[in-house]
Amino acid sequence: MEEKATRKLGLALLLPIFLCLVCVSRAQPYIGVNYGEVADNLPPPEETARLLKSTSISKVRLYGVDAGLIRALAGSNISVVVGVANGDIPSLAADPAAASRWLAANVLPFVPATTISTVAVGNEVLESGDASLATALLPAMQNLRAAAAAAGDGAAGIKFSTVNTMAVLAQSDPPSTGAFHADVAPQLQQILGFLSKTSAPFMINPYPWFAYQSDPRPDTLAFCLFQPNAGRVDGGSKIKYTNMFDAQVDAVKSALTRAGYGDVEIVVAETGWPTKGDATEAGATVENARAYASNLVAHLRSGAGTPLMPGKAVDTYLFALYDEDLKPGPASERAFGLFHTDLSMAYDAGLTSAPAASPSGGGGGAAARSGGWCVARAEATDAELQADLDYACAQVGVDCGAIQPGGACFEPNTVRAHAAYAMNQLFQASGRHPWNCDFRQSATLTSTNPSYGSCVYTGGQ
């Protein structure tokens, strides 16, 4: 997405698993963040490094090579992806010596003190419309890898890949039909062979945000934000998807498998949601950004994976660490930051251990902190609560046995009572954040223990 104002959408789907561990500051190996620099107000590298170390973020993707930040991360458990500018690709492809010089200037001075995991050669090259640049991409990757192997030591294990948008897919909805565009197939097939041979990842930018822009209906928003929804059944695989992120990633998995490279690992190089936008950009709000990012983080922490890649979190780089005030394009392009450049949180995405103050307009006080119990709102209808009940009991980690016949909480046998129990179970399993007790405004937090008789509601202050 960086330095690009237009983007094509991949598909229109999403999944609501909320499972999450309680938010911790310990680094999570699958959670990364993008560090864009199209701004004139960024904090000094040392301050950014301290901020990153205070979170559960374990990876940072740069769009170029920022020597100050790379050095500031030396000795930490945070790995770095550095980027090769698109304009450098032709020379790196044409001359192995140029690749050696690039590596000597941009990688070797920093390793092994700083862990550089990957070099992303170019950004969205295959979708650029520049055929000569696309042709040069693989030779540049090959020359850089050969230079790294020759250098040895900290450089020998670095992976070389390139970042793509969902526009490389000709088909993505439903996920089982995922296939790459014929016009990029010649270059992409060779690149996939290189990635497979070198155990490097296929890097892709799925954005449910853009899918929602193309289909701004309430049920699409819930599907994109990991919120309760009816789900979408893939007619080919018969898999029911409950969030857009999983659907988009599985469309990529299907495309890789169809191309003969299902063994290649997928890394989500960018994904995010803006906190504000132009009047024509529906859904660009702080609350929606927090819902997307926090629920995505919870989904990754659950280890559930996607339907086609179960049991393993997909390495994911959130977009982005800070807002970038100099980016062109619509207002949303300048509003993807998880943090403000004064180091305060734009919203709480569940990446730090300390509870954060709510952003302006986001509410505050005791009700905005985690804890307590989640119960049905008095004004919620039985139809709404039945949908919430069905949704909550279908989630991984939620045990609704107590509200089955003979269970301790079966009586009173009403939709309201059963829904309250199930919603609380999901709230507790999801990390006990306020946004985990929303259910499209049919639930609310309470400090009064709703347990009764032998029916015990998990939770407490």
C-alpha cells in the first residue's frame, strides 16, 4: 500500500473468531507492523524502538532501509524486513556486482546485531503495469540472494521475496476459486519457483477495508470486523467463512495451490483499517479501526489459523505504526496509524499490557476497561439475541454445555438467559476488552455478578 494511492480489491468476505489470550507485552512471533516514513513528524528512531519493545510486536517492515531504526533495534527480539526500491531493481538484475554493493551498504553493516529476516525486493511490482520492471524482478532477487550466500554469517539466512497486492488475483471470491491473473503468470510462476526453492514467503496485502468500500452493507462491515455475522459459504469447498481476512488469505492459498506451489508460506505484508477518511469513505472511524485490529490480533493469538491453513497463525504485519501526514490520496491514506507520532495510542489494539486511555470520542471510565461480565442489553430483541447465541456458541474456545438441557444454566430456558451466558463466555475467552462485549450493541458490560444458584458466570473484576 505504501506510496500508492490506488489499489484493487481482492474479494468480499470475513470471519469472526475472537479467541485471544489476555493482552501481554511479551512479543508474539506472528505479529508485525509496517513503518512508513512519508511524514515530516516522526519520532527519533530510539523512541520508536522503545515503543516497539513495549508491545507484543515482534517484526517491523521497512519500505526502504532506515539505518537509525535498524541500529536502534540491535540486540532486541524484533526482526526487520528491509525493502529494495522499485527504481533499484533494473540495476540489481543486470549486474551481480551491483547486488553485492547494495547488500554491503544496506544489510551487512547491521547483521547479526540486528536480525534482518527478509529483503522485500520492490513493492507491488507485478501490479505496476511496467512489464520491463516485472521481468527484472526475479533476476534481482536471485542476484541479491547469491550475494547474501557469498557474504555468509548473518546474511546467509535472509529470505528474499517481493510484496504483492490482492490485484495479482484474477479470482478470489469464493476463496476456493482463487487464481492468479494470466498477465502476471509468466513472471509469477518463476518467482514462485524461486520462493519454493529458497523457503521464502509469498508476501501479500489483504485489506478487508477495501472490500468493504466496494460493498458497504452492514453485514459486510460485520464480516470485515470479525463481528457476529451469518457467515458466507464457499460453494466450492462448502467451508463457511465468518471473516474477510481468512477468506482473502485462503483465496491466496488456493491460487498458490492451483499454480502448483501450495507449499509456499504466506506472509501478510500489510493489512489495516483507517481511523478517519473522506466523506465518501464509509466506515473509516476509530471504533472500526480498533475493532478490526484488536479482533485480528485476537484471531492470530488464538492459533486457529484459516480454514485452509488451520492450527497456525499467519505472520501478519499491521499497517501501520504511525499516521503518515505527507501521503497523497484520500484522507484515509494518512490515517492508518496504531500510534500517534507523540507515541500515544490512536486506539488500543491489544498490543500492550497496560490499559490505555480511550481516544477522544471513544468513551472512558470504568466501563471502558476490561473485566467484569458481559450480558444482554435490556432493549435487545430475542431475534438479535438468538443470532448472538448461535454465533458465540460456534466460536472456538466457547463451551455452551451449561445451557444445554440438564446443564447448570439451562434454566430459565429463555433466549435472553442463554444468550447472556454464551456472550459472556466469548467475552472472557476473547481477552475481556470492552469491544469484545458489543455484539452489534445487543450486549453490555456489568460489574454485578450475574451468576445464580449453581449457574456460574466466568469473570470478575
